[in-house]
Amino acid sequence: MPIRVIGETSFDFIGKRKLSFMLSAILVGIGLFAVVMLSLGKANLGIQFVGGTLVEGYFASPVETSNLRSALSSGGFPDAEIQHLSGTGNENTFLIRIKSDATKGTRQSQAVIDLVTQSFPNNTFTMESVHEVGPAVGETLQRQARWAVLVSLLGILVYITLRFDFRFGVAATIATFHDVLAVLGIFYLFHVETTLLVISALLTLAGYSLTDTVVVYDRIRENMKKYHKKADFIPAINRSINEVLSRTIMTSVTVMVVVLALFFLGGPVLRDFSLALILGVVIGTYSSVFVASPIYVEWESRSPRRFKA
């Protein structure tokens, strides 16, 4: 016997579609604005996309983050991002991110290390890793990231069309696009850095959202076989969503437990990745119910194909 988180429900999800469309339009609008800003380089892009230097190392004795930031600022790196890392085996480990600076050429990492060493002469700084990305590589990664997202959306359209039909495919693709844009928009609003890990999270989100949508669509297809009158169309959609609601909630909660563990215990490296997944689980669950199915309902209502009478 299947486990149910909640009992049988009869919520009128489709009846709330105008309200959900308004909310989604706001999220998508912010997301599209974020995409434009990202393309213009006016958002918080990671060094993988704009080029720069990432230095990780530790001090022999404790150092205040404010003192390290002050030393880097006075040494010509006022925009340096500094993170005090925990859980690395050394309490005095720092991660220093600096965007590309053409005036320092390819020796930017060495300039950072020399500056830190000189600023704290009585406190040995041990470098653990250095990563440098040139602007040309950053532009290539931006282009590849855009293609990765577009190809994944096209793949979703083809898959759902083959498994269900074209209208389902378009609705599922729009819902997935909605999820990706919503997370990007929220990241932009809160000035969260967009990195390759965040792009990976967005692609993971697309897969999660699609899985949830497929479950709803599969139940809709099964229920639609039982009805042949136009008046039964919207009740059948609502019934389908309510029948899988318990499964949707259980899946979302179990996934959320994992990503919350990543967020709180995964350290700074996985913080933005797990944050994107947390937002993605919430938005993806919402879109499966309030975006994907209502789009199909609107399309069928305006241009009937299954119920013509």
C-alpha cells in the first residue's frame, strides 16, 4: 500500500491559473532581465566567465578577514572577494577571488601572493591552490553554458513530444524555462555569484522539474482516457494533479532534506550550488502544478483538439 503524506484532496489548481500566471510572469520578467545583465557582464559573474584569479591558502596564526581585505584593497585589489573557509583542517584558511585585471597580466596570482606575504610578514601564508582563467576562456565558457541550457530545453521538448504529444512538450519546456529563469532572476536580485556550479545546478533543476512534470502528465493522460466530453476536461486535470499531490510533496521534501544538508554542511564551495537547488525544488514543484498543466489547459481551451464538442 503506497504511503500518503496527505489524504485525498480536491483543490481547484486550474481555477487559480490566472493568479499563478501573474506570479510566473513576474518571475520570468526578472529572469529575462537577469539574462540581459549577465550577457552584458553587468551581473555578479564568477571568474570562470569573466576571467580572474582564485587563490586558496592558510596563515600560521589567526587573521581577521577585515585586515586581509584592507591589505588587498590598499595593494590595488579593492574588489577582492574574501571567504574564511571552515572545515578545511585549518582554521586560518582563506579563499581570495579577484576578477581579471589587464594591467597585471598573467602574473596577477603572484601579485596577490606577494602582497599577502608582505602585508603579514610575521604570519606565514601557505598557498594551497591557484586557479587563473583568462577573459577569452571566460567568454567561451559563457557561450558553452548558454548552449548547454538551450540544448537541454530542446531535448525536453523532443522527449515530452515523443512520450505524450506536442502540446504537452511545449508546456513542459515553457515550465522548465520558467524555472531556470526564476532562479537566475532571484540570484541576480540578491547579487549571488553566477558560476559554473550554478549553471550545473540549473541543469540539474531542469531534470528535476521535468521528472515532476512527467508524473503529472502521465496521470493526466490516464485520466483523459476515461472522459469524452468537453465539460470533463478541467475536472480531469484537477483530479490528476490532486491524485499525485502526495507523491509530489514527498519527493520534494526528501530532495529538500538532501540539498539543505549540502547548504549547511557542504561548505562555501557548495553553498551557491545548493542554494540554487533549494530554490529549484520549490519553484520546480510549483511550476509542475501551476504552470505546466495550466498552459496545456489554456491551449486546449482556446484551440480544442481532444474535445471539439
